[in-house]
Amino acid sequence: MRLTPEQIERFDRDGYLFFPGLFTPQETRTLTEAVPALYARREAYNVREKGSDAVRTNFAAHLYSEPFAKLARHPRMVQPVQDLFGERLYMHQFKINGKMAHEGDVWQWHQDYGTWKNDDLMPTERAMNVAIFLDDVNPFNGPLMFIRGSHKKGVLDAKHDLETTSYPLWTVDNALIGQLVERGGGQGTFDADGRYVPGGIISPNGPAGSMILFHSCLVHASTSNMSPWNRVSVYLSLCAVGNHIRRFKRPEYIAHRDFAPIDCLPDDCLLTDYPVDLPWKDGMPASALVTSTEPIDKLEVAA
Ligand code: SIN
Ligand code: MN
């Protein structure tokens, strides 16, 4: 899939691009059906909601689950990002976020690049976030929200929140959020038929199989899911190979250490048998839990 000049311009202006229904229901089903078995595992890579057994986020499924290993090499996702960066990509992070019916908790306002810079020493913002909906996303099941154009502000001041939810996050304070929303278009309005026209906060809603590409400095959040519908989505981060992280402060299942460029599979890979490498199929290696606060000096980066 290639981006048009108009899409490239829109990405630069708004900080995201939305592709409703990019993956067919049949393709998406191959992924959704694999999720319950992954979530049932009692492993460090399954982070559960505070005070609940519901999975908040599952990490690194592309290393031990065949359908997700294929998704991680899908040309409909990798190609446009590679075109935007003009460089080959490696997988920096791979998550399947639950946001389960009645249980899914909030994700506070944050930028992802702030964490990658502070924790992982990723040199620049040349990494793209991708969201792929495995369930329909509507206004009630905790959809992702963006502050339009907030990526233009670069890396913002953030505070390390270790308390609000079960997952630590570098969050942006309310005063700054207010300013960014105002700058992005304010509160929005209503048209002549009473329909809401968004201003500075927008929220792409769409069927399962939809994809969003969003800038690593775009400020985003989501509310809790009080609806009776799950909102399972894959979030992955594709980083330009030359921009790989320089520190292994977080476990390898959260911030990956294999900087080899992704080789795409054919476009029909989700519905066809293609051999994929599953290095953690028989369990996560102990080395994946080893962390260090020291920067890495010399790394062999696969070209
Ligand atoms: C994230 O920002 O990493 C997750 C947001 C969400 O699942 O709504
Ligand atoms: Mn995020």
C-alpha cells in the first residue's frame, strides 16, 4: 500500500492517518480468535488491570503466535511507514491491548516518544505507532483519542505516573493538555443537524480491521470501557533501523533488541500458510528479563 501526496500532507498536519476496514473481517478473525489463549497465559508479558484479572496489555505476541507474527510482517502496514521514513524498519514494541468490556481502565494523556527517549534512549522520533482494531471501536468502548496536531510540539514535559493504572506511563499534565487542545481546534461545534463536529480532540472510530498510523509525538489517551463490548486492539511501533534504542533499561518483551529490518510477507499472508520464525514459541528466554541502566556503546546492527 502506498500513500498519496495528499495523505502525506495530512499526516504532517494532523499527526495521524485512518484507514477504516483495511483488513477484511476474515483476515481480522485470524487474529481475534488467537487472543483468548494468549491472554490466558500466566506470563510476565501479560499485564493485568489493577485489581482485576482482565489483561490490559499483552506484549511481544509476534514472537510466539503465528497469526501475530504474520501481522508484524504485513506489507499493508509496513510499506507506507517505510515510504514515509525512507528507511527500513524494525519492531520496537508489539502489544495487544485488551480494554475489556466493563474492566478496561484508562490510558492517561501521553506521548509514546517521551518514554522511548527517556527509558530506551531512542535518538529521534523516527518511529511510527500503528493501531489495528480487532474489535469494532465506537464512542462507548474506550476509543483512542488524539490531540490534533500535537506532534508539532515535539517532546513535552511529562511525569512518570506509577500509580493511576497498572502500567507505568510518562503522562502530560492537565494544564498543558488544555493548551494543546485549544491550539488543535478547541471544543468543537455542532452542525445545523445537531451533529458534533470535532475540534482539537478527535477519535477515529471504525470496524474491526481498521488501521491508524500515528506520529510518535502525537498526544493520545483513552477513557475506561464501561460498555459491554471489548475493544481489543493491536498497537505496534515501527522504528527506523538507524534510530534503534541505545539502552536496555526495560525488559526485552517491552522494548525489543532485535534491530534486523522487517522482511514483508505477501499481501495475502493472514489467510495463507507462510512459514514464520517464532523464537519465543517454547517460552521467553531468561535474557529477555535482564535490564541495564547503562547505555550500549557498540551494537552490531543488521543492515
Ligand atoms: C497506548 O497508548 O499505548 C494505548 C492506548 C489505548 O489502548 O487506548
Ligand atoms: Mn501510547
